[in-house]
Amino acid sequence: MKDIINLIRKNKSVALLAPSFPIDFKYPDIIGMLRHLGFDKVTELTFGARMVNWAYAQYIKEHSEQELFIASPCPTVVALIQSQYPEFMKFLIPVVSPMASMARIYKQRNKDYKVVFISPCYAKKNIEAPKYKKIIDAVITFEELQQIFDAEGIDEKDFNRKYYFDSLIREYTKIYPVSGGLAATSRISELFKNKEILITDGTENIKKALEDIKSGKKQYRFLDILNCPGGCIGGPAINNKKLSTRKKRDIIYDYTRKSSEQNMGKHHGKIEHADDVDFSASL
């Protein structure tokens, strides 16, 4: 961890905070804690998620004849399909995840900043982020971040004041880490019939869905699938593992409601703010 701390403190640095953070860290105290650690700026991924939604809709409209579309923000799902269901690779939507989307948006305007993603997911750290070394300089898991806070004596009780994210935002995409959050915020229901959309999570459920499609048993056209139980809120690198999926989901929705009024205004991200950024999955 010393290398990452040095990276943060010896360079201009920005923290990209995964949207499941309220499960482990209190808002808005976490912003102050990260700045105290050494980050110059702290951002959330809501605007990056908004642009992923936009890119999805554009791709689906341009390829309307395609029989199946699979959402691709989860690196574990992508790896599963690649290794066990390679015939479905052609159906993965070639758009980056919100992590890479927000990193590209940020790097486009702040090329001299080191970008550190803070994640509940080992796969983001070990599988996806290494593919984007030009825009993501390091990944810290929630577990690792808590260990760093403990070692540095950084306690949330010392940061009881108002803090604001240094980023463009879109409030409704705060629910992205909950299973079905992508489908709910991307207006997928306007592009497909309800019976054509599958929202599920967990490896066995995903495998069953793919097998059903292979056998012709199901005629889904859009899959919003995440590997962890309940979605990214069930990430293995979350500290509060004993919380139920329902409780974690409630925390995300509660955060979404409570943070909305505080964050809007000049931070409201619009599509034109990223019209020069490439959101394709090309490296």
C-alpha cells in the first residue's frame, strides 16, 4: 500500500469512488477522508454511468437487427462468457464500464492527474483495470482503503461537515451498483418488450439464462447481468459483508434520496460535456 499512498501524495491525484461506497463509508465524510489521505480531487461515477447508458442506447439503435445484447460492465461476467460461452462474445455490447468511462472523461480534461479507482470488486482490480493502464493508474479495494484509513489514523468522526464531489454528476445513476440498476436508468424498456429483458445476478443464474437461450427455451434480447449477489453491492471486497442484500440495497436508495439536493447545480452533467470522449471498449 505504500506505493499507492506515495502515488497519491507525490502527484496530482483523483479518487474515482465506486457507487456502492455508501455500504462501507459515510457520505459525505468519505470525501473529506480521501482528501485528507492526499487526493486532490474526489469524484463519483454517476456521470460516467450516464454516458455508458447513452452509448448503449446508441449502439442498440444502430444494431437493431442483432438478436441479443449483453451488458458488459462486469468483468467477471465477461470472463465467464469468454471462457465458458464463447459463442456469446459477439453479443457483448462493446462499450466501456462506468469505471473506464469516468476515467476517460476525467483524463480528457486533466491529463496530468493520477487516477485511482476505489472498488468493492477484485475483478475490477485484477482483470479490468490492467487493460486500461493509460487512464487508470491504480485500484484500491474498499477493504484496502479501510486498512489505509486505520493505519493513517483517519476516522470519519473527524470529518463531520459538508463536502462535495469534484465531478459532473447524474443523480439517478447512483443506483447503478444494484442489480437491475443499469436497465432501470438506461431506458432499455423503451427499446425492448418487457419479456425480452432479463435482469439477474449470481453465477448460477447467469449460466442458467445462457443455457436457456442456447436451447431456445427463452427469447431474451437484452441481458442486464452481474456476477455478485444483488449486483455490485455484493462485491467481495466490501467490508460490511454481514449486511443482507436487502439492507445494502436500502442503503444505496437512501443515499440516492438524501444526496440529490446537495449535489446538483453546476455539477449537473450533460451529454455535451463528454461529446469528445470515446466510450467504445477499444483500448
